[in-house]
Amino acid sequence: MQTAEATVTTGVRTIVDIRALRKSYGSNEVLKGIDLQVKAGEVIAIIGKSGSGKSTLLRCINGLEVFQAGSLSVDDKPLLHNNAAAMRELRQRVGMIFQNFNLFPHLSVGRNVMLAPSLVKKTATAEGAEIARQLLQRVGLGEKFDAFPDQLSGGQQQRVAIARALAMQPSV
């Protein structure tokens, strides 16, 4: 696995700090002492062949995977898997989009984008709808607010998932 970096803005602050990270599944060590520091505003790409640990690394950053060794902090806060409140706070600051998008099929596109901010941040419905409309417009789907996921192409569903992740205003 390799990382390719392209700096968008030079930030002084490190937003993701990974040191000597190790993760194994049984006897198969997937992450072998990964070191990675990402500055605020920096854009990186994690590339590698299938099975090289790309998704595992991302899942570790969001606290969805427990690693065996090393350290990982996001926004100067270390991952604390044994602290449920700290993990909930972390997940509010880290946006994730999964390969199958996990859109709720019974909710409109707009409601999919509005759901997490309303449940987690207690965003008012009108404000959530306005944010959802702005984000859908930003990803080129402004006219799809009332559509349902099964009425969209795969690429459109992916863009809804991006808008949904951005609705939580993550730092990562």
C-alpha cells in the first residue's frame, strides 16, 4: 500500500496522526507498522492492490476496526476504543463513504442526507433540508432531493453518499 499526496492548502496542524499502526486478522498481518501524518486541508490518495489494507486503514481511522499496536489520533484526540462516548465524538468528525453506499432505500435522497445531522446534532428539519439541498446541489444532484435511491444510477448514489457524509461537517 502506498500513499500519494497532493497538498491543497498548507496547514500547520496535523489532523490525522498514525504511528507504527499494526492490524492483523488471525495470522495475516494487514497493516505492518504504518506511519502517516495528514495535515489539515491536505488531500491524499491511498493506493494499493486488493488486500493490501487500504480499507482496513480507513476503518481504523474511523474507529470501526480495532488495531493491535501503534497509535492513531484524529484532531489531536487519540482513539479510545474502550470509551463509547469518545468513539461517538470521533465518528462525528470523520466522514466515511462505503463501497455499497448504505443509503436507506425507504428514505428519499434528501432525507438520507438530513438523517444523521437531525439525529446526532439535533439539527432542525428546515435547517437540515436547506443543508441537504445545498450539498446535493454541490454534488450535481440538486433536482434529486425527493427521489429515492433505487431511482438513481450507481454514480448518483455515490454522490448522495458523499453529500450525506459532508452533512455532518467532518474534519476528516
